[in-house]
Amino acid sequence: MKKIGILHGMENTFPAAFVERVNQLAPDGIVAEPVSLAKVVQGEPSDYAVVIDRISQDVPFYRAWLKNAALTGTAVINNPFWWSADEKFFNNCLATKVGVPVPNTVLLPSKERPDDTRETSFRNLAMMPWDEIFEYIGFPAFMKPHSGGGWKNVYKVDNADELFQAYNETGQLVMLLQEAIDFESYYRCYCIGGEHVRIMPYEPRNPHHLRYEANFPHNPELLKTMEDYVLRLNKALGYDFNTVEFAVRNGVPIAIDFCNPAPDADIHSVGKENFEWVVDTAALFAIEKAKNHVEGKMNLTWGQFTRVGAMNLPLENLSVGTVVSKKEVAEPVKKAAPAKKAAAPKAEAAPKKPAGKAKK
């Protein structure tokens, strides 16, 4: 029996619906349930072929258990090693390498020194060239933590004075300063399994429970471009379950937030139609992962970025779509030689004349 588990916290509607849907759709030999944890011993495998992680970003104990489970063969969605290393500034940097537009962004050091550091710990840090930064970013701008989510510690600032006032409140947080995008439409896009995309009109200026009630003009070409960008980002990052947000300015979708490995899937916020899509798609993907699970093997998804690094390939390979080797990049696929015409059948040889008698 292969088990699919879901690890979750306070959310109610998605976990219960996911378990029910898997058990409706799965063939014999595959079953879903909420994860149950007690004793966790190093190096011992879990009881689960697949685990959907919805809470470990807030619970370090769960994160440690998931890494052990992944190391011993569980397919964890999303990869707990990558999610531990990932953060927003890196994601923006990666987007520039895969051809996805992002806002102008700079990284700011924490306003206060981290614990157990001194002034001498920052000998390599020069003074911030604020005038250059303001010229590059412009105002208004957003300042937010370089790692984290949930709209915590996010500030909109309209000038330098407001920026410095907000910066003084950020303590030891490392922050991003990011160009504000004056958008004409906005979208939130689910991506499950690295290939299934759901594009949802989204109005972030509405109250939370009304944000998916947006009615932007339908533009097939824009939707196609966003789907392409969503797939590029998720394939590069290696996320199995993620959302990407786009602010559309002058017809160009600009990726705003695409580091959401436990994105909101509550029916009361995303709405019934989107909810049903997420539940169905996640259930079918988890079932497929369980079918393909090989005991004792690493069953995680790794993105193109990690594969490029492991194969020591040029960074431009990230934009190829499928990571290929140096040789494949350098040597284009040769065209197949045209098929040779069938040779005409040979005429039958004429019977030989009987040899004459040898002259004496």
C-alpha cells in the first residue's frame, strides 16, 4: 500500500478535500490521509510515498522531518531542501536569467546588526549609494523582506523620508527595495506538477475575500505569455506546487511574487471554481507521483537551476527550456540525411555460353 500524506496547519477546506479526492480517484493500492507524526528517528524512512507540505515554512520541526523523509525516499511536495534555500531576491535574479520581466530591485542590508556580530563583522560593507538606488528604483516603491511572505513587514514608500522611516522599523530583517508597478491588470497563476497552469484574475487592492473577484479584459495573447513565464519560472525553480503573480503594465506581464510553495488554496478566498481545479490537479499529480515512486530512491523534483549547477553547464542553458549539455548546445542537432532511393532491380544475368574446348 502506497500512502499519500498531507501535512497542514490551520487550513481546513483544501486538506480535507484533497484527501477525499485522492481516495476517490486513486487506483487500488494508493490511499491518502493527513500525516500523523510521533517518533522521528534519523535515517529511518517514513510511511509515506508522497507528502504534500502545507505548513513546514512555519514549523521547523516539520521541516526537519520532511528532509529526513525525502532523504529516505518520500516524494515531498515541495522539495524541502530547495525551499529552505530559496528566497525572493534570488528568485528575481533567476527570473532575469530565464527571460521573465521583474521589477527593478535592490537588496538592502539589515538596519540593525544581527545578534553576535560587531562593527568589524561588516568591514566589507560600503556606504549605500542612496541617490543611485533612488534613481534606479524610483518612487513610489515597495520595501519588503528578502525572504518570507504573507505580506508581513511590507511598506509602500512615496519618498526618501518615508523609506528611511520605514527602514528604521525593520530591525534585523534583510530587505528588498522594489519598483512599484502601476498596473492595468493583475493575475495570480497556479502551477502544479511543473506543467499544469491556472491563470486567475486577481485584484490585490480588494479586501482579501474579494481579491479573486476581478474582471479584467480577456486577452488570449497575454494569457499565453503568462503561461509561458509561469512554466519557465517553475521549471527553473523546481517547484511542484506554487503560484506566480503578475502585474501587467503597458501590456507586459511583470512577475511580482513567485515564491509561494504553500499558496492559499482555501475555497473561501480562491472561489469554488478555482478551488475545484486546485484540488483535482493536486490529487492527480500526487497519485502520479505515488505510482512512479521507487522505494529507496531520491523521488524529489529538482529544478533546472540545480541541474545546471550539478552538470557544470553555462547559465544560459537555463533559458533553453530543457537543460541540455554543453555538447548539445555547441552542436545543433544534425538534419537527418534524405532517404536513399531504392536501387533499381538488377536484370537477371544472361546464361553463360558453354565454354569452348581448349585449343590444343
